[in-house]
Amino acid sequence: MAETKESNEIKSYAGGWMTERKGTEIPTFLKFAYIVIAGGAFAYFFIFMNGEVNHSTRGALVRQFNSVTQSSPGFMYFVAALIAIFAIVTIKFAFSKFHED
């Protein structure tokens, strides 16, 4: 039998707090988890951008608070853009070809 030499080199990150074998790919479920989590954050942000105004008990208080404090739509859309940029960069990283440094 021919012996196959496996590469079991361990690579550590963050001062040894995280370790992995060299050449390890990102698992498929994790790649799609990035999409689901980023999409959920984006959807949650747009649904509750002005607070929970349609809640049965505290919705009136939230609407009253919004009328007094006046939200900044420009800032809220800036935060939404940051979420979108983070999602795009993370998903691009997850689905890109693996290369060793």
C-alpha cells in the first residue's frame, strides 16, 4: 500500500484562540448562513426602521416618541447601505476561491 501524506499543519489565529487545518474550505451551510443572516438583518432594519409602531400596546407610545424626536431618514438609509455593503463583501468572501497566504 502506498502511503498518502496528509497535510495536518495547524494554522492558528488570534493568538491561538482559533485554529484550523491549512487548506480548509468554508462549509457550504456557513456560506448560505451568511446570506440568511445578512438578509434577515436587512429585512429587520426596514421593518422596524421607525420602531414598532404597529404593536398593540406600545405602538401608540412609539408613534408619539417618533413625532417628538423626529427620526433622520438619511441616517437610517446610510445604516441600510452599510448593512448591504457588509452583506456583499461577506458573501463575496465566502463564495470566492480559497487561496493560501
